[in-house]
Amino acid sequence: MLIPRQKTPELAIPTLDHGPFDLVSENNERGTVICFYRGLHCPLCATYLTEMEKRVADFDERGVTTIAVSSDGEERARAMADKIGAKSLRFGYDLSLEKAREWGLYISTSRGKTSIGIEEPALFSEPGLFMVTPDQTLYYGSVQTMPFVRPHFSELVGALDFAIANNYPARGEYTGAV
């Protein structure tokens, strides 16, 4: 389990149009939002990433960079970026399932073709959304066992405004006895 205010796992992957992504060398004022998505086969992911694409500038204005990441290969990642009309959102691909597990993501097995007629990979990770500080500690995290009921990017932007204005710390950091 990832713990707020503690170091996150490393994340270094290729991206479609922005060169290699390495969380360690991200250069921003307030952090990075990492959206792990299921892959091209998921119609809900396409809708979710379309909303994220619309919010990239909002995050940038607040000193936060963004990236969408899946275990899909380059071809499927490109198809997803094209499908949502990505202009600003970085797309990372080739996430290993071992790395997905390090981030606390759930892994699912294929059920064949989805409702949009695209074959699911044999194994793939379920969604997760994280905000990582510039010193690579966890500020916010949310993981799902299914593609449904994900955090809204507009709410995350609003929460970020509150956190900035109030110097609000990451919560959930306590690991002692209860």
C-alpha cells in the first residue's frame, strides 16, 4: 500500500510524443497527476481521458503536470490518444504489470472482446489516479477494482486550489498502531 507523504515507486516509461517520462526528473512546481487507465479496450477510459485532456491546462496553471499511463503497447496507446483527440495530455505506454502492482493497482484477466469490439489484453491493470509531489511523495491516491466511479478531474482541480490556498498536507499518513 502506498502511504501519503512517503516516496512513491519509481515510474519511467516511454510516451507517444513527449520523449521518455521519468517521475524522478519531472520538473514542476507542485507535482504530477498520474492517471493509470485500463487500455484501449475500455470505453469508460476513453470518456475519462477525454475529461482529463480538457483539464490539462487547469493543472498546468497550478504547477502540476499530467500523464495517462497504461500497459498497452505503443500502437494501442496511439489509438487511444487519437480516439480522444489528445492535444496536450501525455500518454505513457508499456507499463509492466509488476510496476502496476508496485503502485497498488489491481490486475484483471481478459474476458475477450469488450462492448466496443476490442479485445482485452490477457492481463491488464485497473484504474488508479495519483498526485505525486515534486519530491516524489504521495499527496493523493485513488485506486479502483473496476472501471466505474472514478474521481472527477474538476473536483481534483478544486481540491488542489483549496490545498494550495490552505497549505493543506497530504492525509492518511499514519501507520502506527490503532
